[in-house]
Amino acid sequence: MSTTTPDLPAAPETRTAYLVLGALSLCHMLNDTIQSLLPALYPVLQANYALSFTQIGLLHFAFQGTASVLQPAVGFATDRRPRFRLLALGMGLSLAGLVTLAFAHAYGVLLLAAVSIGLGSAIFHPDASRLARLASGGRYGTAQSFFQVGGNAGSALGPLLAAFIVLPFGQSSVAWFSVLALLGMIVLWKVGSWARARHRERAAARVAPARDPRLPRRRILVIIGILALLVFSKYVYVVSLTSFYTFYLIETFGVSVRESQLLLFVFLGAVALGTFVGGPIGDRIGRKAVIWVSILGVLPFTLALPHANLLWTAILTFVIGVVIASAFSAILVYAQQLVPNRIGLISGLFFGFAFGIAGIGAAALGILADWKGIAFVYRLCAWLPLIGLLTVFLPPDNALKSR
């Protein structure tokens, strides 16, 4: 496994900046808590506005699509010229979307709120991921997992907060969570100050830029295409659970809305757990091995899920969450090793593609659910992990060393 750190100097950045990683992870949790409130509210919004599954899917697409389109542009821009207050600005846009969501009175206003939250995510994810790598001290997988587990924790908290706060107190109670965005803006302002100081240190030390990758350009493009297909399989399956799992539980097992939210929290908590352990494992055994296990290894469990009773549904979704969670961290770090001189751009491309495919997937699955039913959606999506067989075409980690 490659352990080269071509984009970082030997000193003093060989030390992992855990305080910075902790701050980024905290803000990732706050950011994703805010954005996870939107899908967690779908049952409430469906009742308040008489929404169809198609409208719910399009609402999710408005959020995911906005983030998808803009993230690569943000990553490209920050590679060329770092913007040290951009992260705080992005959190401010998420705050605006949250308040708009709380007081929306029509479907069009809900779409506007979703777009505003998407803009905040478009700014946050690529730039924060770039800073996480800068703070990694060469432990790239560990740093990305540390950063991303905050997001997973935030995604898990959304349904829990919806179940115990938003459902009893109504849609307007979403505004209470604006304090989370304000806290995030303060922390990210401090992180921006650290990043500016680090940038000046590197400039004063005349740190050499990252070297070109070892593999030829055409081969890199093919590998990125394979990685994109793996992201497709992971995120379309995950969005089938994050967007429609509550409806599946209510329709199939007759559980209450609160019980469905708690079971969604179990799945999202499992995703957080899998993300936390996946990065350090990838640093030890290599990213390719993690990709094999996290994508293809989940197939037996996804195939069993549509045929399980309520207890086994909860157990299987927990296992699926743990196993599949480490896929994105491993794929992202693998791609960053491919193109070490374009960390922001690669982060933006993969975060953007993940958001975009999740948004398109949500819209498509919503239409399919209206047409064929929720149960059919899960029988079809169960086969998505077969795409993990493409991992065989990825070169080993040690082939990604820079020349």
C-alpha cells in the first residue's frame, strides 16, 4: 500500500492536526444535521402539502442537484486560490435554507429552501475535505473518516430530532436548529484562520507543489470512471433508504411515523459507525481492499432485505449501513492519490457526483415507487452492489505513487 504524501512537506505537517480535524468533523455534523432534517421531514411535508412521491423525489433532487453542480467548481476554485472564509459563508447559506424551510407556506418555497441548503453543502464539502487532507499528517484515510463520521452522525441525528422535536412541535420548530448553523459559522471562521496561517507557512517555506501522478492521463480517466460507477451503486442504494425507508416501514409493517424515524436512525447510526472504522482500516490494508468489501460484500444483505420481517429488516439495515459506509472515504482517498495536485477539484467532483446521483436517484425512485410500489424499489435496488465487481479493474494502491 502506498503511504506517500506527495502534496505535503515532510515537516512540520507530518503531524496530524487532530484539533482541526475535530473542528471540521463537528461542523460536518452540524451541516449534515441541518440537511438531514429535510428528508426526515418528508412524511410531515407530505401530510401538510399533500405531496406525491414524485414531488418528494423532486424536492430531494432540488437539494442534491444544486450541491452536485456547484461542488466541482468550488473545489477547482479553492485549488487555485484558497478562500479562507468561504466555509463560514456556506454555513450561513445553510442557515438561510433552514429558516426558509421552517416557515415555508407553499411547495415552491420548500424548493427554494432545498436549493439554499444545497448551496451551503456545495461550498462546505469540497473545501472542508481539502482542509481535512491538509491536516491529515499523511494519514489520509483516517483523516477522511474522522471528517466524514461527523457528517454521518449529523445525518443520523436528523431523523431523531425530527421524531422528538419537529413531529410534536410542528414544521416551524425547524427554526430552532438555526443555533447549530450559527455555531458552525463561528467554528469555521476559526478553521479559516488556521488554514490561512498554514498557507502562509507553506508559502514561506517554499513547499513544492504536488507532483504529477504516475499513471498516464487516459488510464486515470478510465479509473475515475470506474470509481464513479462504484459511487453510483453506493449512493443510489443509500438514497433508497434515506428517502423512502420510512415509507417502506409504514406501508409494509404498519409502524408509526415516530417508530419509522427511530429505525432510520438505527441505519444512519450504523453508517456513522462504519465510516469511523473504515478509514484507519484503509490506511492499513489499502483502499482497494476496503472498496471490495464495502460494495460487493454488502450484496447478500441487500438481496435478503426485501424478504425480511420487521426485526430482520432492522438487523439487515444495520449490517448494510456498517459495511457500505466506508466505501466513499476509500474511493475519495483513492481518487485523491490518482491526482494529488488537484485535491479540491477531485473532492468536489466526487462529492458533487455523489450528491447529484443521489438526487437523480431519489427523483427516479420516487417515480418508480408511485408506479410500482415501495417494495418493488427495494427488490430492484438490492442488485446495485453487483457493480462492485468493477473493482477488479482498479490498480493496486502502490501503483498510485507519484513520480
